[in-house]
Amino acid sequence: MAYIFALFLMLFSFSKAGEIFVAQWNKPVTPVMADFVKRIVKEAEEKRASAIILELDTPGGLESAMRDVIKSMMNTYIPFIVYVYPPGARAASAGAIITISADIAAMAPSTNIGSASPVSMTGKDIDETMKKKIINDMLAFVRAIAKEKGRNVKVIEEMITKAINLSAEEALKKKVIDVIAIDIPDLIQKIDGKTIKKIGINIKLHLKGQPIIHKELSFKETLLTILTNPTVAYLLLMIGFYGIFFELYHPGSIIPGTVGAISLLLALYALNVISANWLGVLLIVLGIMLFALEIITPTFGGLALGGVIALVLGSIILISPNSPYGDISLQLIIPIALFSAAFFLTIAYLGVKAQLKKPITGIEGMIGERGIAKTHINKKGGKVFIHGEIWDAYSDEDIKKGEEVEVVDVEGLKLKVRKV
């Protein structure tokens, strides 16, 4: 019954061709992309769109997000076209498999597709047994899709087993894609009238003359995309540590602690999404702790040096060079490490300086002050006038009335002075 209803819905939808939804994704394949595609598909179904065209330019990404994107593409009755665009773009790794899973796979000139071999984004080598399992699972997955879409199974398998890469012309010649088009109008012109198979039903595309609606990322999707940039995630992590440390060092500041806590949570979310190396995070935490210990127990730079080394090493291994999200530049890591060292060493210096500074309040603050002898002063005692007050005093030497004296010690409420 459900199948009949779906068939009826599809026939009704395509008897009245509607808008063409065009969306663009030029970032790694992430859960954000999966949510974006899912939202576009839902809106297209609600509007009974004629087709969805996804302009794709990606280095690849998470296998789980890739499968979610493909599920959304294959389980909608709306024809889904993936178009590797603009010229110079690529559909690598997970992006390649998404492209060949589309109802129509298209590429612009001077683009490429392939290199779909599974890799670890944590920086660790995949165990041979596990790697074999992953590759076999991926081969079975793409083999089923390629057969359904009528694509060259052998070449697509080699994208996974041999990491081959094809230009648009090679991909078309080897029947990996369906068409090469220079832009969206050219693409629509070339695929109009083609028949595709969706959920066991043949559907003829009627796209000429239909309005094109460009779909943009929502605010939430844009924000999450920014957060999953490794550089942004790294800066948020450091801001989080600085903010929380400042709040602990100056309790009651509130704003630094609040900003630090929010930044740290956002950073941890982003690092989890981009599969960060958690050893790198622990090394960064160790570096911050060594800086903090330098403040508490000054070692004249010893702990700070260890902090710099731990911070730099942690930052370097935080994101794997294999990550499609990109990595963190040394041009950012080195200044951050040096700034951190300077920041904490400055605080440590000011702390030591404050401890060594002569007290300026209370009785201890009298030491070093000068005044006038009000009476004759000797070991038995006498009177001095200091800061508008008369104090009891004594001295190891004889001091005549009216001579200038300096306080050298304080014993209770009695001052020990010497002649200036």
C-alpha cells in the first residue's frame, strides 16, 4: 500500500513540474552537510520541486556523514543531480562516492573525481585487518550503487582500492558520470528529457523553463561550518583555557570565565566533529598547566619552557595532515605558543615582584622611613617624629635631639632607628 502511495505521489508531483532547487557545498563532508542536504530534500518535497542540483566541491570527509547524505539522496522521489562545479573543483574521497550515487552525476570541465581510499583522520595508521574490513564494506556499498545507476563498477572500485583520480573527460569516457556541463543552464539543457530510475520507477526529467531557486545555508549551518574549521576550533580552545585561567586567578571577574567556558565547550564540539587527536588536546592542557605552575612556583622559565614544548607538539598533532578539514598552520601555532609563554611569564614576574616589594602599609611599611629625633635617643629609648606622629624609639648609637633618623626595624610599637 505504501509503495502504491509513493508511486501516486511521484506521478502527481512530476505531472506538474516545479522549481529546480540549486544548493552549493564547497566544504568537507560533515554532519552539517548531511543536515543541509536533508533540509533541502525536505523543502523540495514540500514544494514538489522538479529536481535538486547540488554543486559539489569537496576534499571528502566523514564516512558516516557521507552515508547520511546518500540516504537522503536515494530515499527521495525528487531527482537528485550532483554537479562537480565550478571548474577547478573536485569530488574526492567521500565526495566521489556521493557523486556516483546521484541520479545524474555531472562534472564541469577542469574538475576531477576519485581518491576514495579510506584513511584515518586521527593521524594513526589503520590496523591491516580493520582496513581490509573497511575497504570491503565500502566496496560492497559502492558496487551496489554503481550497478543500480549503471556506472562502471570496475573503475569506481579502483577509486577505493587504488585511489585513482579521473578528470571530467576521463570520468565521462569510462562511464563514471553521465554528463559534462560548463554551467547550470548548460547542465539543464543536456539532461532535460533524460529518464532516471527512482524507487523502481522510471521518471522523465522536464527541466527546461523551470524557475531556479538557490538554497543557502541557514544561520545554524553556517555557524557549525565555521566552528569545524580547525583554525577556529584551535583558537576557541586556547581562548577557553585563557578565560578559565584568568577567572581562577582573579575570582569574580565573571566575563572572562563565561567567555572561556563557552569557547571551551564549542572547541570540544568542533574537535570531536573533525576527529581531532585527543593526545594533542592533552599535550595542550599539559602545556597550560606547566605555565600555571610557573606562576605558582617560579622556576625562572624552566616550567614555561616545558609548557612551550608541550603546547607546540600538541598543536602540531592535534589535526592529522590527512584530514579533509585542513590542518593548523605553524604560522599560527608558533605565535600562540610564544604569546602563551610571554603571558604566563609576565604574570609570574609580576607575582614575584609583588612578593619582594617592600610593604607600603601597616607597621612594616615604616622600615626605611625617615624622621626627626624629638628627644635624645640611645639604647634606653627616646622619641622620634615620623609621618606626623610621635613614636617610641631606641638606637644602638647616641642620637641628639633634632637630628634626622631612619627606621631600620620595628619591634611591636617601638622603632629601632639610626642616625642619617
